Amino acid sequence: MKKIVLSLNMLLLLTGVINAQETIYPAKAQKGVVFIKNGTVHVGNGTVIENATIKINNGKIEEVGSNITVPASGAEVIDATGKQVYPGLILPASNLGLTEITGVRATNDFNEIGEMNPSIRSIAAYNADSKITNTLRSNGILLAHTAPVGALLAGQSSVVQLDAWHWEDAAYKMDNGMHLYMPSLLGRPGGRLGALFAQFMPQAPTDPTKAALDRLEIVKNYFREAKAYLAGTPKEVNLKLEAARSLFEKKQKLFVHATQVKQMLLAIDFAKEFDFNVVIIGGSESWQIAPLLKQHNIGVILSQMHDLPTLDDDDVDMPYKAPSVLQKAGVLFCINDDDPQNRGRNLAFNAGTAATYGLTKEEALSAITLNAAKILGADATTGSIEKGKDANIIISAGDILDMHTSIVEQAFIQGRKIVLDDKHKQLYERYKYKYGIK
């Protein structure tokens, strides 16, 4: 009988663990006034306010400073004494909500058939119930930029907030960019493993540069046709050509996925020919042409930093130093975590690495908050703890950039206090129970 009871208890526990994720509900809209007091506030723009108070009213930051009076009653007060208060972190380039398990085809909806898909909108496929979302929130990431994948022109991306019932709720900055995957100008993959991979790949073209430029000309012809279409008064609506309207009106940015210097030079040509606002995603070699990127006002979303350098002759720590090179050149950049194993969770620790290789800690923080918001066109409402912006805030027990002390205790999206439970924490508790660990 005792064994039966024990088994029943275990079954109930496991059922609770399995179903617990589904009982994490999005928070209701924040109403009234909330004060976060006595914390060390890292604004996100490079400044730090000691012993500060933040006043939140109906989801917005109404005041922030060290001389704000907190009423004795009539408002919710959160004491952040000894805590570090930060803007919510922003994952600047991902396929979050578009893919769940890469090996299960039914959970992947990030890549459309064909090379030219400018009218595809990633937001329409976004899955707000993704199990990955909650693991990001536990690491302080409250917003993410989710984008489609493709061979050339993949479609349009959107910024989402990570506490939503469905994609309409999640949409934070809708259709903010179009994504171009720049063809490689190399005959085979570069780097140390290039020769190994080449033997398993189709035969490379005789002239890879010409082949890449020919494919890129298809994209240029599309934009030329779209420009002519938008300048006239067409009798019929062409959805593919209409999709470029926001780019030409500068309501969108062209996000160019490129790592090689030659690819980025072609991206600069795009910016000059079509007068687009261009952002480089990847940019592992961007440090080599930092002054040129600054000259043409091109932003960079740096790819995963915990990696080997792109070229054999580069310093082994070049990925760590690249942010400081861009910072000194005045290039607007942000830091990403696009490792398929991390799924964005190590974003803050990438920034922490940059903070030991030339950036200050506040500059590194800006690279995953305000800089990211600027690049994504969302800095009017998020990215820093400033008056008038959405209350996207995290409270950590320690330094958010340090893997040892980064413990996110509370988080707020548009003033809503969200639940910081996730599948990883549930499995942690499950196996603690199994092995009797207290």
C-alpha cells in the first residue's frame, strides 16, 4: 500500500511538472501606481543611479531618480535594496516562436519555399506558447526580434514582447524590417573546417563571385521594379512589389545577413543605390571596415561571440574584441546570441564577455538594451529606464552580465509583473525531488 501511495504521489508530481508550463498565464494589464525603490538602477544609456526609485503608472515609467517620494499607502511598493535594476534585455535577431524543435518538421515555420518572398510576415507564424520563451524571460530577455530565414529575400520581421496569449498580443514593433540573406562570395566554406565540409557539398561554381553577384542582381531588379511600381499609380495591387513600400518610405530597415567583408560592401551598395536604412546581421568581419560602416550609418547586430574567429589569421579572441572596435569607431551595434543550442539564453553573458575585452559594463549593457532598441526602431518605447517609456524592467540579485550572480528575481513587461517559471526550472525541481536533494 505504501508503494502504491508513493507511486501515486510521484505520478502527481510528474503530472504537475509536465503541465506546469501550461499554467503560466500572461499577466493582466498593469493598472495603478507601482514604486520600485532603493535599487541600483542601470538606465541603459550608460548612466547608473544609486539608491534610486522608479515610479510606474499604468505600464509606463513616470519618474526615475534618487529623490522621488514614495507614499506610505495607496501604491504597491517593491523594495529593491541591494538589488540591480535593469531595462529588459532584447534579443535582436532570432527565429523565436517560428521553430520549436529543429528535428520535428511540424514545429518549424521559419523558411518559405522560393528565393524571393518579400511579402512573407514572420509575425503571422509566431507561436506565443513556445516553451523557449519562458527560458528567455528567466534570463532577463523580455523582447525579441523574430525573423524568417531564406535563400535571398526571406520576408519581414517583427519585434515581440514575451508575455502574450497569441501573436496579436505579442506584436511590439510589427513588420519593422525586411531580411536579405547575402549570397556567399566564397567557393566553399572558409575557416578551418571549410575543406572538410566542402567534400560533402555540391560542386562549387567555377566563379563563385560571379554566381553570387548574378543572384544578387535578381534582388536588385526586384527593388528597381518595386521603386517604379510605387512611383506610379498601378491599376492592380502587386503584393510582392507593395511589400517594399515601407522600405522606400524608411518605415522599415533592410537587415542584411552577412559575415564577409565583401558581402558587407555589397550591402553598402544597396544602401547607396536605393537609399535604404541598412543593418548588418552577423558581421563577424565588420570590425575590419568599422569606419566605412560609420560613414554610411549602417548598424550591426553581432553574431554569437563565444566562437572561433572567422579567419585563420585573426586573433583567437577577435570575436570578443570586435564590439570594442565598433564602439571606438562610433558604429551603432548590438550583441546577439544566435547559437542554436543556447536559443538566446546566453545573451547577457555574451555582453559580459565584451565587457572584459574593451567595453565598459554600461556600454555592454547598452549593447543588449538601448542599442538593440535603436537598431530595431523601438527605442521610443523601450531599451532604457527613462520617463515615458514602457516599464520593461528586470530586478536581479547581482550583475546581469555575470553568469555567477545573474539571478533574475522579478520582471515587468509594460508594467505587468510576469511569472518567471520555465521548463528548465521545473525539471531542476523534478530531479532534486527524485534524488532527495534539498
